[in-house]
Amino acid sequence: MGIYCLRKKCLELGELVLNSGLLHKSWNRISEVYESTHQNQDSRLQIKIYQEAIHTVVVFVAPSIRKNTPLNSASTLLSGPQDQNPFHFLCSEKISSFSIHTPTNQLFNSAYKNDLIQLKSELLGLLKSKKHVIITGTAIGGSVASLFTLWLLETVEPKLKRPLCITFGSPLIGDASLQQILENSLRSSCFLHVADARQTPITQGFKPFGTFLVCFDSEYICIDDPDAVTELLGSTAYTDILSWRDYGRVLDHLTQQEAGDSKLMIDEDVISRMAERAEKTKQRFDQLKKLNEIKISMIFLEWYKKKSKMEKTGYYDRFKTHVACPVSPFDMDIEKRKRELNDYWISLVEEVEKKPQSRKALLKTRSLYSGNNYKRMVEPLDIAEYYLSGRTGYRASGRARHYDVLEKWFKAEGLEPARCEKRDLSDLLTFDSCFWSEVEEAMLVINTMKTQVVGRDVLMEKLVRFEEYVWDMIRKREVSPEIFLEGSSFMKWWREYKEIRGFSSSRSDFTEFMNNRMYESYGQAC
């Protein structure tokens, strides 16, 4: 995109944002809360909910802090399981931790148990009733609003409208790792930050995410380029107090300007560098431009997995049941999402294999982590369909070629999923995406032994090998805890295997683990 086109796009987007009425609506509500709390000199985080005809506006107001105090530049590292880190869902195998602005984190934690859990439940109910939710705040109140919105988004079903977080002059809340986590994420689209370039602070070590309306007197620019945001805000802030600034006047001043009046007299080099980055981004994702589109399908499958767990069954067994007898539009939609994901990755593998070796390696490196997650999420569903059709021997003769190729590429790059030795494993995808085919084959052996007298020793050896395969993954924490749900195919196999094995057989680590129900605590944080 050329410099002129990019400048025009930024101006038009800014004009659209200003004329939407959402900024004025949010600021007016902030002003009401601020006037009441400022008179009381309350040092606590204040939260006020306004129910309107179309919108519900949630306002966060926080006490002032000084920009130059050591506390403001401090960050808190977040990692570990849910009981230690309420944002554990943002961590991944690739990025297992990130840092949050300490004052923001402290204010969030101060209201977490008494106010925010209840607020989260209330807002989820409103979103399910198709109400528009705006979460807003100014200065550090806006930072807490951003942190709360990140926390809320994890439990918003994909089919629901997402909340919009609007902040005014708020400190950035996360480090480069958080920015990387949210880069190209649907979550980022839920954040709109209004920032006066003369007043909004950029503290070293913190990075922006979301869309920014950056204001310069009578000029403005609306951008989602984090590097440009840092350039525009990083060297101009002079205010020492992270507190009240009347953004109502700023917004009024900007809306009085005609769109053509703003010539955007900011450094031309900033726009030029934005254009260069935009072009590089376009080139970088030229072969992967559909990846963001299919992320939505992955989100639906992740929600399907969580929903299945809430109903005390694994998503593999739920899918197998509902493929055989579809009972809801949601389950039928999951089949559609699975097909879309398979079509995308089959096509991508074919395209990459056509590329020269150097270009092929570049594409593989960018997409392999996504491909590995896709394989671990979707292949079990293909396995369910395969065995429902009456076929056997999936790993040897039924596996789609693109799964083998993705697995080979992943290993060739020296990449490995994180072992999660101490983390909670409740959201883990089983490392071996063919695990359920091994379960199905073991069940076939069990069924054969019920009717066959000759060759039982050979069949039992197969079951023992499967037992050793499972125990090795349990020992390494490479299998999802959902396999131990009472209704799962694996637990059905275990009950049959236990009966065939009998009490007279020698014990093993695996049988001790199962007989003593140690699996009930498997996957908990160490």
C-alpha cells in the first residue's frame, strides 16, 4: 500500500471512529463516575454499570499514580496454572509467560474475588442476550478495563458479539510477549485506545496492542501498527500524573474539524515506515493469507472441546456420537468447521511442496506451530469418522498424507511441544494426534479376545504394548486429562482390559495408577 493510500485510510478510519458516537458515549459515562468518586477521594478501583437501550457501558475508574514513580515502570511476570495466573489461557507452548503493568495488575487483583467474578458473569449473560457491551476507562482505569476485557474474552462463545474496550490516555499493560500473543488475534480487534500524543505515557518495556486513535491538537490518525504507535507516543508525553484529562474537549475539538481539514502533519517518515511494514506483512502472509480466516474455525473447535468437557465427555467421544446421529446445529457446524480446516491445510501443504527449498523452509517455520495445533485438534475427529465407517488400521493405511507431512516438517525444524511439567493440563491437546486410533485398535483386540480362543497370547501382547504406550505418555504428561472422563472410549477400554487381565496377573505402574484412581488428580498443577 502506497503512502498516500495509507494516510487516507488512517484518516477515514479515524473519521469513522469519531462519528460513531461510541467515544462520546463512553467519555460521558466516565465523566459521571469520575465526578462522584473524585469528591469522595476514594482510593479503590470503582466500577459502575450503565444499562442503556442498546448498550451496556461498564466504567472503570482508578486512583491516580505518578508516572515517574518506580511502581509505574514495574511489571509482574504471569505464568503457571489457573490458580496462580488468571490469564493462563493466553499462555501457549511457544510463549509460556508474559508480564503485566504492576499497578494495573494490583488493582485487578484487588477487585478480582469480590467484584470482577460477579461482573464477568453478569456481562456474559448480557452478551448471550445479544446486548452490546462497552468496557471503558481513562488513565489507569482504562488499563484495568483492558485487563478485565482480556479476561472476559476467554469465556465469550464464538457465536456471540464481543465486547468493545475503549480507553482514554491509559498506560500500556503488557510486554512484548503479550503483544506477540495478541498479534493477529481476534482479541486485538476488541480494543480501541484514544491517546493524546502529548499526554499518554509509554513506559519502557511495555508494548501496544489493538487499534489506536492518536490525537495531535486538531489532527488525528487511527492505526493498528504497534511500532508506529510507539513512535508517535514514545517521546511526547510530559504529564507526570496518570490521572484525569478531559478527553471530552479533545473529542469535541476533533469532531469540529472537517475531514479534509486534517492534513496529518506528523512526521512523513512514520507513515513511510508504516507503509513498508504493511507491504512486508502482505508479502509475508501472501501464501498464508487464509490462515487468519480459518482461526475462527479453530476457535469454534476449542469451544467445542470445552463444552464437551463441561458435559463430562471428551470431545472425541462427543463427536463420534453426534456424527453417527446428529442432534444439534452446533454439532453439525463443527463438522463443517472441520472440513474447512482440512481443506485449508491440505491445500497449504500442496502449495508449500511446490515452492523452492529456501522459500519452503520459510513458509514452514511460520506455519508449523499452527499446523501442529490443528493436527492435534482435528485429526482425532477424522479418526472418529474413520472407525465409525467400519475401517481399521488408521495409522498404517488410513491417515491423510498431509498429517504425515506436517508431522515430518515439525520434527525436521527441531520443534517440540512444551512438556508442561508443572502447569495445569486441563486445556492440553494430546501430543500424539493418533492416540484415539490406538484406543480403537485396542478395543478391537478386546472384542476379538471375547470370541477367540486360539492366539490369545498374541492378542494379550498387543494390549500390553498399548498399555506401555499409554503409560509412557501419562508419565511424560503428554496426554489430555479428558481421556479419563468416565464416558470416554479409553475408560471403556480400561474396564474391559481390567476384566480380561484379571487380578492374578502381575501388576504394572499403569495398572496401579488406574486401580488406585490416581488419574483423578492427573494433570493438576504440580
